[in-house]
Amino acid sequence: MRSTMQDTQLTIPMIFRHGARVHRDSKVLTFDGAGCSEATFAEVAERVERLAAALRRLGVGEGDPVGTFLWNNQEHLEAYFAVPALGAVLHTLNLRLFPEQLAHIVNEAGDKVVLVNTTVLPLLARVAPELRTVEHVVLVDDGAPVDDALRAQLGATVHGYEELLAAEPSGVAWPDLDERAAAAMCYTSGTTGDPKGVVYSHRSTWLHAFAYNNAAPTLPLTDRERALVVVPMFHVNAWGWPFAAWMHGADMVMPSRFLQGEPLARLLAATATTVSAGVPTIWNDVLSFLQAHPELDLSALKGLVSGGSALPPKLVEGFDELGILVLQGWGMTETSPVCAVSFPPRGAAPDDPGWRLKTGRVVPGVEIRIVGDDGSEAPWDGETTGEIEVRGPWITAAYHLDPAPEKFHDGWLRTGDIGSVDGRGFIQISDRLKDVIKSGGEWISSVELENEIMSHPDVAEASVIGVPDERWGERPLAVVVRREGSAVGAEELRAFLADRVARWWLPERWAFVDAVPKTSVGKFDKKQLRRQEASGELEVRGL
Amino acid sequence: MRSTMQDTQLTIPMIFRHGARVHRDSKVLTFDGAGCSEATFAEVAERVERLAAALRRLGVGEGDPVGTFLWNNQEHLEAYFAVPALGAVLHTLNLRLFPEQLAHIVNEAGDKVVLVNTTVLPLLARVAPELRTVEHVVLVDDGAPVDDALRAQLGATVHGYEELLAAEPSGVAWPDLDERAAAAMCYTSGTTGDPKGVVYSHRSTWLHAFAYNNAAPTLPLTDRERALVVVPMFHVNAWGWPFAAWMHGADMVMPSRFLQGEPLARLLAATATTVSAGVPTIWNDVLSFLQAHPELDLSALKGLVSGGSALPPKLVEGFDELGILVLQGWGMTETSPVCAVSFPPRGAAPDDPGWRLKTGRVVPGVEIRIVGDDGSEAPWDGETTGEIEVRGPWITAAYHLDPAPEKFHDGWLRTGDIGSVDGRGFIQISDRLKDVIKSGGEWISSVELENEIMSHPDVAEASVIGVPDERWGERPLAVVVRREGSAVGAEELRAFLADRVARWWLPERWAFVDAVPKTSVGKFDKKQLRRQEASGELEVRGL
């Protein structure tokens, strides 16, 4: 017997058509530092069609990568739809990459056209001599003037975004697309080595957008919501929020380059945002500002999603005190990214620590397993740890031009995260495989140590790395940023930890710094810390 | 550039594994008329594996249809997973079909094995001599004894369900399945002609289950919910609820054969059900009972979903008075079925009639258009009507063994429903194409007339059909069921309608009956009414 169902392709144009038609009155707001410009989905949709026509005129065809070097703004959203709808591949470029990495990924992907905000144009111009494939640069003016000297450095034909759009009609004819065709690509942030490219398909993007309300039913995206998209749109498609919000008609608030605690906190209040998503370091800054500014009205805010790295319990408590729900999610560039989101399961109170501090519950569509050192699958007992492996329709099976077989295991992606999973599918990440500290044959979780240190009221940030030790092999080094005005010292912090962690976990090595280095996507950059430690740049105290 | 994503097949076993593992403590309750038996998802999952092994032993292989002639109960749910997971096809048989229709669809599908509840075994036994393919009948005991004479009538090898399961181990090895393989089939209820088979794929079933929380974010299915599955499991996979509830860990309450107003109302209260789904005629009975029994505690109930036919405004108001939200949905056997669900859009109050009485808002994943008599597409203005056409990954492209090209139009399904759609994607169905009354060259909506008549306090039910008229071509005949104790007459009802509908809509022909005939799935059976009218069975009064 054969199925009689239609063979509908799950594509980004299908998302686009739905939002443009059913949610034509929903809005995209872009912050310019003072106020927000506004456009309805219908207006954005019309511009998407013009952009697609313009890109086609520049020679962009099916399968061609188009680079974006843009902040979160309306034009970036327009590119999110126009590029894949043409059958081309949206290649989001991380604005915070080192120049040599940026040149490497533009060349490897083969971007022919790059859309760039004028405020970051100098970063692109700096690497222009290295770029081998870029023929056209399209300037998206976000307030920085561009002089002729800068234009000349680009070594490509330069266009104005608005001029290109103005020259085209709306109502472009879209090609029919196969759902397995490439739609977008993103390089990993390269914390362990060279960035590697992940290429999302139309199908994976559609399914991931469709999955959001199953992953986080506590904070659904509907046309009654307004979503502040803090996650950079150059990072894993901003966790898929632009596609999910468009599909479901949620307003999008785009913060542009204003990603510090103060402007974000003020934007949450001024726009009556109801939901937002970002990394813990950003939420930490926002929380500090909110604590100092109780006059800000966040009564519209239903909750925040935090992901990208472990959510310190102190942050959860801080937002709790302000009556703001924070859900934790887990995923990575390789996983589109949503694999797990923490929300209250049956029988659990909203503040039950049994789920609040878990990294997330595996979402339908993703399958997970924990694999021990010996290759065997660990039980779902909430205790046994191993490397987490995942599979599913929005998980990568390889990297662009690099099959990297060591990253895969019988069709499952090896995530490089160490953790356990309990009988209800709640994951607890204890560490990154490469960050685990092996001391005297036992493992110390750097994440758990960091969380405990950060729970001290005088600590703003803390990162823990393993350093070589003659006797134990490795021992933890705690790198701490004190709160403003505090003079807390290593002895006091060690004493504070004494009844919170096992005695042999207590660090003997401490360093106090002004800031912990961050990766291009806002995570603690432990590779950098290890380099600083090895080169003697860090002033380390022993106890 | 090629996508690097995994090629994961979207299959029913994927739903099964997720619920069995992540929601192992969620429950399936089956009502037996007095109390409920209970099993956890983990226990059900173990029985699913045994059932699959047993079916394989009976010779069921990939692509083979397996019939179910069962009420809503745990065993039926077990078959929902075991049959498709084997690669076989779940063929749900409507318990209320005429014998000749039942024999026709079993023969056409080619069911080799049929699972049957003992309370409905006589219905199957009656047609047994006509069945050409059934080799095995598996008895699921739901309280009716089965004697040897009845067994002998079946003309097939007879097995006991529990005996089959007891003989098998759990831990069956499942085959790898293609997502486009057939998973389940359901015949239309045949209100216009012979039932036609629709064959769902694994992919369509998975996507439809995945879609539920996007379609109805106001009433999500999560593991904090308890869902009373009133829609028969023999009818369009109970609107996909068993798959969606399992995927998301919602408890399922199965009412078995107790589908009258009183037991359903008591079950809602006794089980602390939070959500339920069914047809308006059932909700009408439940409402009447609830109104007479204010002592029933329905405080856990968040809302009801109503679909299958138009929801009379009076019913919405009645539930409103009890503080119970009713959402309207729209779809059909051919559409898996969910195409549209009505929930409050941005800016609308929960009781805003601008959405409450709409048939539903088109859900992401489904595309819709309104096609006029001349074949042109109508604007989304909320006024222009035409035939509604739909397409999408869970919409049928043909019928089993019957391509029926007249039902399709350039890849879209012609639904046979007449309606309009507004600028926000809210559909308003005004009639079935075949039920529209053409009077003097103008159209009269039978559904609108019915709703207006039913809004009279003395009317329990009303159905309107077109009857031949010498002068006007066709005129409406109103068939009315009075509320108990009422003696309301045609003159009074016509006067009541006078300032509610256009003058030329006012029916001159009235019939008062004890009950409006219903189809096998609980809709007003207008084919039957037209037959009764033509044969003079209806006592029609003229005014």
C-alpha cells in the first residue's frame, strides 16, 4: 500500500509565505540607539522580493553562498528570506572573528556577494586583500559614513542596499526548491580549532522553526508575543528565532549593535518585549543593570531563554527576585541549535530546582544518548556521565568540505559535552570534554566550580581551567572578576567553597582579573585563558 | 554547496521512542463505565513491542494493512504504534458504518488481521461472509462475552489479544522505515458517496503531531496536561491526538464506548482532564448535562477543541457561561485533519467575536486559497466566498486505488467547503458545496440558518436542507428538534428569524422530529434527511 499524501517540500519560502500573508500586521523593530524604526511583515516581505531580484541581477544563482556581515536588524532579516528563497545559501559571518578566520571562511565558502553594515565595514575592508571570491559588496547603512578610501580598499563592486532595492520590482518569481537543498551556513566559533562550516538545509530550518513551540511551550512564539532577538543573527541563525517568529507572527525587536546591559534592559522595557533569548554573559549584564534600575517597567516580559553556555544559578536567582522566568536551553552550531530546553515537567513547581538548574529536557525530534569512555551507552539515571551524542533531522552529519569522522559515531554527532540525563530526559551538562580537569585520576567539573564561585556575592564572573600539576596531573585554576568595589580574596573564596564542593576540588591557584576573555559568541574563552596562563600573562596566586 | 544535515526519517517509531523514554511516567486511562484502568507510557510501550511481535508472527509484513474495529482504549493506542512501527498500515474501521460499506472497505484495503472489541464483534460477524481477505481476528475483551457460535461466524482464526501479547517477548527489532511509506489509512465517512480511502504516511503523521502546539498554542499538549480523547480513534486518527499526546507526554483518557453527555461530563470531572477534543453534537450533549449538574468540578479543564462541523454560537455561549473555553478547528479525513484552529490573535480579547465564531485560522504548514466559480483566486477580504482549496505535507493528493482527479486542482485539494478568509488567515465556512441552497439564483447558507435557529432557547438541534421548489428552484427546509418540554412551533421560529436573516432566507417548510439523523462520525446526515424528505417520511409543514 502506498501513501496518498502530497509531496510538499518543507522550505524557507513556505515559512516566508505563511508569515507574509497570515501575519502581515506583525512588526519588525530595529533599534538605532535612540528609537526604533518599524516595518510590518507585509512591508518586509515586499522588500524581501526586491532584494531577491537584486541579488539575482548580481548573478546569484542556486547553490551560491551570499555572505552577511551584519548586526541584528531588518535588512539582515530580509536577507534571511531572500537568499534561501532564491535557492542561494545564506552565509552569516561572525562580526567578532579574527581577521585571518574571517578571510578563511569567506574563501572556503566562496561568497560572491557580501552584505555589510557600514559600522563594521572597516573590519571587512581590513581583510579584503585576502578575499578571493567576493565580487560585490552591498552596503547597509547603519549610521557610519563610508569614504572613498574605504570603498577603494574593498576591491569589489560596491552597491548601496537601498539603491539596489529601489531599482527592482516586487513580485519576484521564486524557483521550486528541494527541501534537502542547502539554505544557510554557519561556521562554528572555533573554540577548539579552525572554524568548521555547518550547512543547514531548507528542511532542517523549517523543522527547527516548527519545533520551537514544542521545545518551549512555556514561552510560545505566537502573534501575541514580541521577541527581542539578542542572540546574534550571525550565530546559528540567531537560534532559529527569526524563522520561528516569522512563522508564528511574533513581533521581532532587533537590537542592532547595542548589546550592552543598559541598552538591552531599556529596550526590553521601551518595546514591551514579552520574550527574549541570549547567552548568560549578556543576561548577567542585563541583570546588573535591572537591579540598579528598579524603575524600568518589565511587566510585559514573560521570560528569557538562556543558552550557549551553562546558566549560573546565581543568575536564575537574580531574575527570580525580579519575577522574571529564565529557561535554559542547550545546543550548538552543529545542532541548529535547539536540542533541549528546561521547563517545568509534570508535578514540578515552577521554582523546583529539579528542573530549574538542569541544562534542558530533550525536545521531540532530537534523540540523545550518553556514551561512556568504553563506548557503552549510559543509563538515564541522572548520575552516570559520559559524552552526549545526538541525532535528528536538524543535526549535522558532517562539516562543509570536511567529513571530520572523529566527530561522529554510528550516525550520531559527538557533541563534546560531558553530562548525564535523568529518567525524564533532563540533561545536566557537567563540562566540555576538553575543559574537564583530570586530577589524581578523578574528574573535576569546571562548570560546577565556576557556578559555586559565582554564587559568592562579591564575584561578577569566574572561569576555571585545568593547569598542569606535577603531583596530580592537573589542578584547577580559578580566574575571578570581582564585583565593583569588592576586594574579596582567594582565602575567603576558598573558605566559601569549602562546604559546597568536595575537598579535593578546592583550587589552590587563583587569579583576579578585570574581565574574563570571551569568544566571538560571548562564551568564556578558555583556550585564550590557557594561553595566557602558559605564557605567564595571568598573575596566579597560590594558597 | 550541499547541506550537511543528517537524513533522519520522520517516522511514527520516532514519536514512539520519544514518548516511551522521555515521558515514561505519563499515563493512559481507559474508562470501563465505572472506573478507569491505568497504565504508564512505559508499560504501554512494553505492550506495543509485544503486540508488534505477535502481529509479525501472524504474518503481518511491511505494507500490509491491519484493521482495527475498536473503541478509544489503551489497546487501540497500542495498535496505533505497533502496526506502523512494523512497517504495516493501521486501518481504522468506523464502528458506525453500514454493513455493506464496512465489507467494502475491508476488502478494498485487504486487511489480513482485524483487532476487534468484543462489544462490537457482532457487527463484524454480520459481514464476515463478505470479507475476502481477513485471516485472523484478534479479540480485545471490553466486557461482552463471546460464545462459540459468534466465533464460528467469523470464518477466520480467532485469537485473544492478551494471550497473543503474553506469548511474546518485549524488545522487538523494528525495521528501518522510509518516511514516505504508508503508516495508516482512514476512509472518508462517505456523506456524498462511497467511502474513499486516504493513506497517511509516517512523514505526514509525524509532521501533523509536531504541528499541534503551533496550531493551538492556547491549549498546548505538554506533560502537564491530561487529554480526554473523545474523537473516535477510528476517525482520522482521532485528529492526531494520540500521536501528539504521546509525543508531548500528555496523559490520555480514553472513554471507550461511553460517549454520551453524562458519562463524558462525569469523566471530565473525575479524571481532572485539562483538554479535550470532539464534535459539536457531543459537546452539545455534554453542555446540557453540565448545565443541569453544576456540582461537577471542572476546575482543571482549560478548554475544549471542537471540529468536524460548524460550532453553533449558542454552544460557545453556553460553555462561556460555565467558564470553559471552546476553540474551533477545521479539517477533514483528507487533511489529517488539522488545517485551521481558531484562537485569539494579537489585539483581540479572549471573547472577541471576530475570532471566536470563525471556523479557524490557517496553521503553519498548510496553505489555503479560495477559488471562485470562474476558477480565479478570491481576495483575503473576509467576504468573498468560494471553494476552499488546501495543500501541504499532511494533505492528500489522491485516494487509495482512486486518483479522483475531480477532487484536485493543480496540486491543491478541493475541500468541498464554501467559505471566505480574512486578512489574518481566519476562515469562515459558510456551507458545504453540496449543501448550499440555490434559491432564485442566490445562495442561502444552510449552516448560517441552522446556527440562527439553534440560537432560539427552545431548540435543541436544527438542520437545514434544500428541497426542490417550482418557482425558486430550491428552498430551505428546517428540520428541528425541540428542547424537552417545549412546544415551540414554526410560526414562532420564523418570527424569531425575521430580524436575524434576509427575508428571502426565511424557510416556509418546517419539520419537527425527535432527532436529526447523524453520520457515522456525529455530523448531521443531510443525505439521509434528503432521502427522508423525498420519500415522504418527514412530516413537513408549510407556512
